[in-house]
Amino acid sequence: MTALPPDAHDPAAPIGVFDSGIGGLTVAREIMRQLPHESIVYFGDTARVPYGPKSPETVRRYSREIAEFLRQQGVKAIVVACNTATAHALPTLRAEQTIPVVGVVEPGARAAVRATRGAAIGVIGTVGTIASGAYDRAIRALRPDAEVLGTACPLFVPLVEEGWLSHEATRLVAHEYLDPLRDRHVDTLVLGCTHYPLLKGVVGEVVGRAVRLIDSAEETAAETGRVLAERGLSAPAGSAPRHRFVASDAPDHFSRMAQRFLGTPLERVETVTLG
Ligand code: DGL
């Protein structure tokens, strides 16, 4: 482990946020909303997306490279906005980095346990996230009697990227994936993938309004705020945030898609190739 750049202990230093691509902007957006004084360096691994179907070893290798890149930028904390990267790489990153590393799985699991009434919790995510059992473990660690039902929904990511947020095709696919969860009477459903918060409307319709939807983005931003405050690393009140966006490929596409995930267009996207 090499020495930290000096400004990683500076409350004014940025937070590093990374994802396999564009979807982690849902987490960046929540951080901007809940922690408006914090600056962000966002890295989207657009050259190597998707992580969902890749092996744990490959996702871990990519995640370590990105964490190292962010550390070199002098970030004071790293938020792993990608569920698949959190599921496969969080313990490794925490062991290797000396700055705080926040993932999306634990905050989502905590919120689900708070929300559930009958302890039947559904989790939807990529093939990698569901196969890892990470949500299952995190939820049962908090509530051992919970019944956790995981379902991979791989078609949701391309549908969101296509902008088909309330399209008939998306509704059909959602029924295919979610009807079995509805039939098992889950009362809480974790949206365990960066892209799924954009499908809250369709997902809510299909599973029924009584089912509580857990948005990991909101929970992770709140957790990030808590972690920074605990360590005296919160940005000084009144400071004006400065955000940087970095993609490993196709910055123009990233910029166009950012509008959908972030709600505002990006003026500038840098390109950095890793690996
Ligand atoms: N960011 C990924 C996640 O949250 C979804 C996209 C991908 O498969 O890379 O799991």
C-alpha cells in the first residue's frame, strides 16, 4: 500500500464515485441532492460495461484499478455505486484502501430490513449480484428470519439505456421477472442495480403498490453522509461543489445518457483508459 496523497484527509477533497458505466449517476445524483456541498469525481467504466454477466475475478480486477485511479485523484472516500462491483469487490477494496469505502449493498439491506413487515424481501439485480448472494447475506445478518428471494433481471439494464422506462415491452419483461415475486407475497423489494430506480413506475405497477421499493441510491447517499460526518470529513458548509466526470470510453455517449440518469446535461466528460 502506498502513501495517501495529502489531500485525502481534507474535508474539501472530493468523493470518488464509480460504476461500470453510466448507471451509477443515480447514486451521484442522490449524493448531490443530499450532500450539496460535496464535490464528486465520477468514473464510469464505459469501455468494459456491463459488469453484470462477468466473473467475480474480472469485476474485482476492474474495481481495484478504478479505486486506485480515484485514490490518485486525492478523493477522501470511495463510493462503489455499482451493485455488481459492490457484491464482488467491496471486501477487497476495503482491505486495500485506507480511505473509507462505501458500497450499495449494506445500505440497501438495512433499508429493506427497516421497511419489511412480514420479513419476505425480494431482491432484483444483475446475474452477478444475485449469484453472489451478497444481499441475501447482508439482509440475514440483520434479520436472520428473513426470507430473501433474489431474481436476476438482466434485460432491465438495456431497456433503461434505451430509454424505455414505461414502454409496453418493459412492462411485459417486468411481469416475466416479477410476477413470481409477487406470487410469493414479498412485501419489500430491493432495487439492487444502478438502473432500476428509473423503472420504479413500472416495477411498482407490476408488484403492486403495497410493496415497498428500496432505492439503494438514496440509502447509499445517506450512508456516505454518515461515514464522512463520523470521520470529520464532511465538506465545509457553504463550499461550492466541483464535479468531474470521467469515462473510460465513448465520452459523447456518456454525456448524452447522463441527462437521463442525472437530470442535467454534462458540460465536459474526460476520458481515461485503465488496464
Ligand atoms: N452498474 C451495474 C449494477 O449496478 C449494472 C450494469 C452492469 O451490468 O454493468 O449492477
